Amino acid sequence: MADPVKQTYKMAVIGCGFFAQNHLNAWNELSDSHVQLVAVCDMRPEKAEAAAKKFGAIAYTDPEKMLREQQLDFVDVVTNVADHRAVVELVAGHGKHVICQKPMAENLEDARAMVAACKQAGVTFMVHENFRWQTPLREVKRVIDSGEIGTPFFGRASFRSNYNPYIDQPYLAEQARMLIQDVGVHMIDVGRFYFGEPHSLMCHAVRVNPNIKGEDTFTIMLATDKATCVVDASFNTQTEHETFPQVVLTIEGDKGVVNLRDDFRLEIVHNGQMTVRTVRPQSHPWTQEPWTVVQDSVYNTNRHFVDCLRTGRQPETNGEDNLRVMELTFGAYEALEKGMVFKAEQSG
């Protein structure tokens, strides 16, 4: 049996659209870490051919055919969310490890079926919940874990801008459920990352842009036994200094506060004294502003997945863990639609 540290993992990407380019570039960079991108697949031949040409892979339009013909170790699924369940079950049925873009699924039934399929097949399943892998957000977690601000009891994480996402992702304008499903999954997971599992949430959301179908601003309050975390997002916030796609944070503890401000300014207040430094994401040959912080997190997420395959441990955002994100995300819509507090059944 090959040494897992030295093993070259042969992999493929299914879905070659807008955001998938970040995945493809990240996997290509990770080729120095014993990862080989051998195939790409997209139902649109021109997308598959363009990706294959750029990254030296074989193009497919049929994932079943690709899985039969290629000896793969894992597959990265970057298709539309409506296709996630079918594609993940197909990949797992072929005995391949799988990493899947967020949101995991359109409903809890599909999400649970995907987790069950991977568990039955004995393959690793990770959801590409990449905000928690942003370098500045990881540094905030390191500060919290160091004990410097004591025990956190309040937090706020905001993702607010006047960015127009519909140019590159026009399908977002047609979604009846939009910003909570697209960005809220990340923000809910960030709240869990810092405070643990909420037992309940409250949600308010509105549509500001009349030319879209779904909500484009929201505020969600997550409650644990000992802390409150507010997460919010907007694509309609006008400022003199556009910060897309940055997340700004405030985490209050009983011994201090850590703030992540615009442009990755990290402030730590402890014993009445404030220290300030800048925590920037890593630039890569293929990254470009303003996307660098997200693109770097894609690289970090992909690297984590491969490291988990090497060591045999479960990814941070494995399928069962992400079921709780899905429960809270759909719970936010339920709370919004029914005007109620959502109680999380699966919270630990």
C-alpha cells in the first residue's frame, strides 16, 4: 500500500462555471502537494473544454462516463445546488471521496441522503464551507482559543457591500431564496465556528432590489446557552469604501475584545490596552482583488481536505457537521416565514 503522505491523489472537478474557476486554480496550485487534476466535467461542452485546455485535463460532459473511465481518488462537486444530491450520490456510488460546494443541498431530505450515501460507501465527505478558512477569520479563532479575551459571550459577523453579484452569477436573481442560502450558510457556520452550536435563532430579511426574486439583506441572531451571535449580510449597503467580499467581526469576551475591521485590521483589547496589526490573506499567482480573501480560503479549504485524506481524520466541515448548518439555514427561512423563533433540533 502506498505511503499516504507520498500518495498522489488523482481527482476531477464536476462543474466548470464561474466560482469553479477558483477551485480549479487552487487544485492546480496544490499539484505540488501530490494532487493531480486529471479530468473536468460540465454539461456545457465549451465550459468543460476550456477548463481542460487551461489545466491540462481531460474534458467530459457525462460524469458517469468520467467516473467509469478515470481512476480517481476524489471528486470536487461545483455544480448548481439543485444537482448536488444526484452528483454526490453518483460519486459515492463509485467509491470516491467527495468534496461539495455549499450550500450542501436545497432541503434537509437531500442533505441527509447525501451524508448517508457517503457513509454507506465508506468515503470521506466534506462541504466546501470556505469562509471559516479565510486567513483573517482563522486568526480571530486563534486569538479566542489563546484565552486572551477570555470566554466569548457576544459576537457579530457582518458581510455588507453594494456589490452586484448578478453579473457573474445571474441565476441568483431568479432564486426565491437567495442571500441566506448563498451567504448566510457561511455566516451561520462562522457563528458556530466561534461560539459552538446554537440552540435557537431569530431571523429578519427583506428584498431591497426590486429586480430580483429573493431576499438580499438579512439579520440572524444565534443563541447558545452562554453567548449571543448576530450575523448579517447585505448587497445593498452603500459606503464610500467598498469592502466586498470582506467579513468584519466583533467578538466580546469577559477579559477583552477582538475586532476584525475593514481591510483586515485586527484589534485586540486586553486590560485596557489595544494592539493593532494587519492580517491579510495570502496572495496566489491566480488570485486577484477584490476576491483574494475568498480565493485564498478556497485554497485553504482544498488543502485541508487533502490533509484529512492523508491522515484519515474527518474534515472540520464534514457532511454530518454541515447538516447542522443546513438545519439552521432552513430554520432561518422557517422563522422568517412563520414569524417565530426556530429551535434547533440537532444542536449538540
